[in-house]
Amino acid sequence: MAPLLSIRDLHKSFGRKEVLSGIDLDLDEGESLVVIGGSGTGKSVLLRCILGLETPDRGEILYKGAPLAGANRAAFLDGFGMLFQNAALFDSLPIWKNVAFRLLKTRSRADARAIALEKLARVGLGPEVADLMPAELSGDAQRAGLARAIAADPAVIFFDEPTTGLDPIRAARINALIRGIVEETGATAITITHDMTSVRTIADRVALLDRGCVRWQGALAEMDGARDDYLHDFIEGRWRE
């Protein structure tokens, strides 16, 4: 059976700077993959290539064994959700409309609001926040962003630095919510993060990017025993000259 998502020999440069230098990755259905690596190693560019926001210079991305293009890309995009870094809520919309943003295109206002309230409840936010504006949410924007990511019951969810800027308690809550949602729904997940606590909570499998390539990948349970000095430097936050 083909992986849900396959990335083969992916290259991407900006001018003379090569950011992706031959990425190879597979993601199985229902798996939670966490991509780690230092700043500038290509994590965000990889995500943008998968989403079609950047065009690779070389290589291919396959979804369910077929090139991620045309009708196949449309099907993929129709069934994905995303939690953006710092939530990226629409400032001019109340929380429930942020959560139901995609649903309002295909559902009645009443149905979309009901689903929004249900998803807000799933992330621990009550109906009293539904009509607040994002600026009034007082530190819980990321939970509202997570509710929006799962509003359409996506098959694939992307999490872009989900705990950036959060205090340790809120970060732990978001990590636990992500793990719980992935397990409950069977969704396939790709997370980009620098936060090793997130890695250990969310991941089934980990991929370490270095200089535009996958330097190491394996099951979370294999990570601490891996024979790779750079991986252990990254895990433990060690800096070497």
C-alpha cells in the first residue's frame, strides 16, 4: 500500500541559495510526523512546497501514490487543516466565524456556528468566547486556531510551530490537545517545531533536517538511542564551535 504522502528528491532554491537539497520522506495514513531542525534548514519551505505555495525546482510530491497536481491536489487541499504559527486568526471576524471560516462556504450559518461551538468545546473553550474578537481572547488564540484547523474534520493536519510564544502551561495544553485529536480522529499529521517537549508528546516518527536534507529519521522511541551527534546536540540544546 502506497504511503499517504511521499516526497522524492525534492529541491528548492531561492537565487543561489539552495534550501532543499534532495528531501525524501514518506508519511503513512494516520501517522504523526514531526519535522525538526535548526533555523534555515528548510522546514517551512518543505511545508510550503507540500501546500503548493512554492514550486519545487526538482523532485515530486505524491498523494496516495499519484502526483500532487490537478484534481489530486484539489482533493488533498479539500481534506486538510492547518494550525498556523501564532494562530493567525482573522482580526476582523469573531471567534466562531474564524473557526467556521471554510464551513460558511458550504453550510448554513446556523450549522456552521453549531460546528464551531462543538470544535471550540473540543479544545476547551466555552460558548462564551464564540462572539469575542481575537484581541479579546486573552492568550487562548492558539486553541481557537486549533479549533479552526479541525473544523472540517480534515484527513491531514499541518501544525506550524504550534507552541511558539506560549508559556509552558499553555504549550503543554496545546501539545496534549494535538496528540489527543490525532489519536481520536485518525488524522495524519505533520508538525514543524523546535520544541522538544512537543516532539515527545506529538510524534510517532521524527525527521531531522540539516542543510536541506533529511539527516535522520525514525520512530520517536529510536530517537534518544540514535547514533548522530548533531541530533543529540539539537535534542539537548548544545552549541559547539
